[in-house]
Amino acid sequence: MSDLRRCRLAIGDGELELAGSPSALRALGDRLRQDAEPLEVAITGGFVVQEISSGPLLVSLRDTTTLHFSGDREFLDIVWDALDGVAEQAVTAEDRSIKRHQHIEYFPGDEYRSPNSVPLVIVADWPQLPTMH
């Protein structure tokens, strides 16, 4: 299974969750940064679709299984940086009592995210630690 397929989409209580191992989140971020347009990536539980357009980041759910990102590249970078940042936090964290995550959602006055966006949480699974024998 490719790293991209190790990402997964979960939907609940008006919030979307995009989760995966640090390597899977990084692989998805790298793929989304590519210039292919529009881009569709299969993940566990659905798809991630990205379209470069004008305006702020819009996060939406289509057909109950497709997480859709659109906006100017400068605003799509919010998602790409979040994928990398959450992955890095999970790899370097010493305290493992709370899973590393980041919320991407609109707040009044926000010029970077569309008010029509659905809240998204990006969550990193803890990487496997080497076992001591």
C-alpha cells in the first residue's frame, strides 16, 4: 500500500478529519504541491481533490467521500504546511499523551479561509518506535 493510501478520511459531527502516519501526511502534502490541475488522490475512505483557483482556501466535502480543496496557491499552502507540520510534530514529540493535530477552519474576519469552508482537522498517528530487546 502506498503512503498516500495510508491517509484516511473520517466524517463526523460537522467536522472532517484527515489522518495518517507522518510519512503518509508528508507524501500527501508533497503530492498536493505538484502543479497537476485538478488533482485527485485516492486515500482510505475516499479521495482528496485539489483545484487551484482564485480566492481564499475553501474546504468542502463532495459526494460524502471526497475532501475538496480549492483556492489560490498561496492559500492552499495552509493545507500543505499543516500536513508537514503535524507530521513533524508527531515525529519529534516527547509527550505522547495528546495526538498531534491542527485545525483548519474559518473565523470571522479571516481573509485566508472561505466562510463557506467546512472545519477540517489534520491528525498524525504516532510513528512506530523501535522496540528494545
